[in-house]
Amino acid sequence: MKLGRVAVLLPLALLATAVFGVPAVLSGLLDRTGHWPREIAGAWGRTLLRLFGVKVVVRGSEHLPRGPALYAANHGSALDIPIVFGHLPVDFRIIHKRSLYLSPIVGQFLYLGGHISVDRSSPFKAGKTLEQAAERMRGGTSVTVFPEGTRSREENLKPFKRGSFALAIQAGVPVVPVSLGGVKPLVPQGLLSVLPGTVTLTIHPPVPTAGCGIEEAGRLAAEVRATVDAACRAA
């Protein structure tokens, strides 16, 4: 992205985040289900992508399950967040680090929007959080995760961590692989280098967890990663 384009788009992106973020926080005070904040976050994501000139093609919507599920997507750039919020046609919550609560606007949105924080200061606290997350999923809440853990700077996907899949097994919900294809070429050197173009968000058939034991979380993680990776390579 040329310097002049950065100088124009970065302030607009920050302004859009504030314009949508404040109503999202306020709506969270009125709607404790988190549905309104989720809708506003979707509008934020689509607006941000339009500013950057990024078009998203959604494929596989027919695979969306009727009930709650765990949606597992690859994570290669900062664009993944607005892509998922803006174009994954599901009322979901994300699992995030508790430290994000300290971020202005974003922290308040996550808290009031009903997203799930994980306290990683101890394995016990993290385990209790995941037990609560499983209970919410059994109650009808869908969750979106990025099982690589952190953004991968390499072209190849990093291994998917088993924790998210153990959560799906514990909750008794299917895992829906989600491939974000063609994103990295548009973000060659971070968010300030975003190029206009088209990416794909592919929703794959759900992978059932019924009858699975927690010990099968690693196998499930590898299976879902293979599905996501194949679609990303083909994009």
C-alpha cells in the first residue's frame, strides 16, 4: 500500500472502529444476549473491508448447521477478524485473552457482547473458563475460534491446537471448518500494506463430535486443519 493510501485509509479505519464500536458497547448494555453488538460488529467488518477495497466471496452457506457449533478458521492476518465478523453468517461469540478487556472500546465490546475470555494465568482458571464455555455452547451459543493460536506469518497453516476441539467434544457440538482463502497476498506486510482484491470464506460440512472422547481432540484438530488447508491452497 502506498504511503498516501495509508495516510487516508488508516484514519478512516480508526474512525469506523469508533463509529461502530461505541454503539456496539451501548447496545450491549441494552441487549445482554449480545445479538445487537454482534450485528453492529458485522457492519463494522464489512465497512472496514470496503474501505480497504477487499471483496469477500462466501461459499458453502448450505453447510451451516441448525444448532450451535464451533467454527474453526485459519488465521494469517489482521484482516481475518473483520472478514469473519462481517461475512460469517452466524450469531457467534469468540474466545479471547482476558487482557483484551484493557483495550479501549474493544474490551468493552467483548465484555458486554458476551464473548468468552480465557484467563491464562493458571491452568485451573483456564480450565474453569472452558467448562463455562462448554455450558454456554450446550445452551445454544456458537463459538468461533482460530485454532492456530496466533497469526501465522508463513504461507502454510500452523498446527491446530487441540484445546478448541476438546471444547467442542465436551459441549457435544459439531465443528465447522472455515477456510479464509487468498488473504495473505492482500496483506504482504501487515495491515498497513493491505491491497485491494478478493478473498473467499468457505464454510465446510460440519464434523460431528458425537461419540468422541476428549482423547480424540488431537485427531479432530488434524482432520479439520487438513480440510481448511486444502481449501486455502486451492483458493
